[in-house]
Amino acid sequence: MPSTLQQLKVSDNKRFLVHADGTPFFWLGDTAWEIFHRLSREDADEYLRGRAEQKFNVIQAVALAEFEGLTVDNYYGRRPLKQDAQGQYDPTLPDLDGDDNYWSHVDYIIDRAAHYGIYVALLPTWGDKYNQMWGKGPEIFNADNARVFGQWLGERYKDRPNIIWVLGGDRPLQTLRHFEVIYSLAAGLREGDGGRSLITYHPNGDSSSSRHVHDAPWLDFNMIQSGHHEQIRVNYKHVSADYERLPVKPTFDAEPCYEDHPINFRAANGYFDQADVRTAAYYAVFSGSFGHTYGHHCIWSMTTKLESYFIMHWRQALVRPGARQMQHVRSLIESVPFLERVPDQSLIDENYEGANYMAATRGENYGFIYTPNGLPFRARLGILQGRRVAASWYDPRTGEYAAIGEYDNSGEAAFTPPSSGRGNDWVLALKSLI
């Protein structure tokens, strides 16, 4: 495969992901759940190219998709599985007939992602195919066929270094059978790819993979879905809880509120906007996430028909402001030695509550404090190394810095952001002067 991407692994300190050569990897993801099912090759290429230009380096996608992925054809009139003698879709019978089959389309998109420097966090199936709490299903998995399907997938994609396996699919594990399916899928993937690719688990909303499978030997890192409910973001609580768990494993928010998603799933409540998705990103990363996934409601669904629940075409959604601004959180973290980075709320003298909650992170010689609405605050100095520190404002909307000045690195200092009010979020950047 024409790709220079390296396999990913967990860092030595178990807090981050790194490339095979040990260099840091900041996960900036996008949810493209329906890409294999709904897009043509040309459309998928347009989407991937656009996201690469915006500095995204991961997409999250599903092989057996949510929107009737078993029973409704993909763009080319193909389906992923054949039916058994009883007419049931069978995970042990992938439909590989012809050169234009469903799986050759998946192959193409994975390889084009690699061409653009993008990893694919690949779900073998959406959760309704083993736990149909809601959705179309049908439930087709048991422990035996899950292992066979996992082994087949692992073998098929073992030579693609841009694959990260994601089990789950927005459903909780409620019965023994659910656990058996997931553990069998994991075992099959490991057998198929020889353990080359990382494995995680995508949970249901307002939850983390750590709830059910933190101690699973196959779980390399935790994945959070903070979800699409209340507008005030509290995803830092999930991240902080995972950060404190033992054994230590990396964690991040893989599904926060989506831009232009109805708040609490009701269009009458309005929609999450660029300010909401920025706050979710900085809260999560500053609280200990190794990266972050952005999402747009009409991108994950690859929407082409508009309604009050999906309010724009996916092409229009591709250039929404929140999506364009996500690169700035990646740039900020990549500008410092981030494998030493830790969350540290002690940088903040006195915090606010609720919508004005601030989050802080630091390394040995730098510190960042995020304020979501630009209210004045006091920072504790003396925590970073050095006798003096330089302070500046970092704008999450533009990625630009504005110098404030230098301070003795002791005691406290008061800071007033350049603007305040909803959508006027800022990062105070402190750098040691040694």
C-alpha cells in the first residue's frame, strides 16, 4: 500500500499514543460513521481530502453501518454480508463476489485515507447488530460468528498500518452474550492481524469504555462518548475519572457534542455550535485526553436529504467553523513537549462553576488555562520551572497568539482575556523563561 504512515502504539507512560518510532501522535478525529455505506469513491475522496487539509488525522467509520447497513445497498448496489440457508445475514459469509464488492469499496477508502495521512478507527459493526436497544439491527452476532468475523477482518487489514480497531458501537453491554460477542471479536481481530493494531471500545452516550471493559487485556486505550445531551459541557469529568483509573490507560473523548446536532436530540432546543465543540475539545484535552474527536451531525450521517434533524448537506458541513477550528487545538499541543503533559487544575487560583468552568494542563516549562467565556481569573505561578514566565493569549478560533508580558514566576497573577461572553473562549499560555 502506498503509505508512509506508521503503526500506532501506547506510549511508555501509558498516557498517550505514539508512532512505532516513539514520536508523539495527537489524535484529531472526525466521525464519518456512514462513509463506507453511503459515499461513492469520488465523494469519499473529496471528504478525505477536505479533512486532511483541515489537519484531521483520524476518521471513525463503521463496516456494518448503523443506517440499515445490512439490508440497504451501498452507493454501488452492494451489501457486506450474504444470507445463510435460513435467510439471515451471516457474519461468516462476507460478500466478496466480483471486483466491485462492498469490501473492495472499504479497501479503497482505507487506502485513500492512508494516502492523505489519515488513520481509520474502524468499527467492525455498529452496536445494534448485537444489542438492538434501538435502531434497525437485526441482531446477527454470537460468540462464535463474532470470532470468525473478527479473524477475517484482522487478516484482511493486517498490512494496513492506518487501522485502529474499535469495538462496541453506541450500545452498552447488558447481558453475558453482549460481553461474549465483544470479547470474541477482540480475540478474532488479534488472531487475524497478529496484534498489530490497537483496539478500543466505543460506548453509549454519557459513558466511557472504562465502565465495562477497562480491565480487558485487549483494551489498549479508553474511549469516551460524552454525548449530545445538555449544552453545558462536562466531559472533563469523564476524562478525569478515566485518568485516575488503574491500571493506567490512555483516554479521550471520541464522541462529544456534534456541531449542528439538536441539543438533547430535539430540534426545538436548538443546535450545538462552534463554541460548544471548541469547549468540548479544550476541556477534554486539558483534562488528560491524548487527543480529541470532532463530529458534525450531517457528516457522520453523510446527509443529502435535509430535514429539521439533519439541517445541511454533508458538503456544506465539511467547512463549518467548528471543523475548521479543530486544527488549532492540535497545533497548540504539538507546539510543546506533550508526552510530559499532565492535567493540573492547581494552575487556577479559583475556578468558576458550570458554563464558566476552566481547565488547565502543563508540562515542565509550559502551562495552558482554558476559559470558555473569557471571564477574568487569577493564575498560580511558581508551578512551572524558571524564575520568570512569558504569558500570551491563544485564540481557539484563529490559532493566533497575542503577547501579554513577562512575570516573576511566583505568587499569583490576574489575567483578563481580550474579550468575554459566549463564544469568546481563550487559552492563557504560560512559557518558562530559563
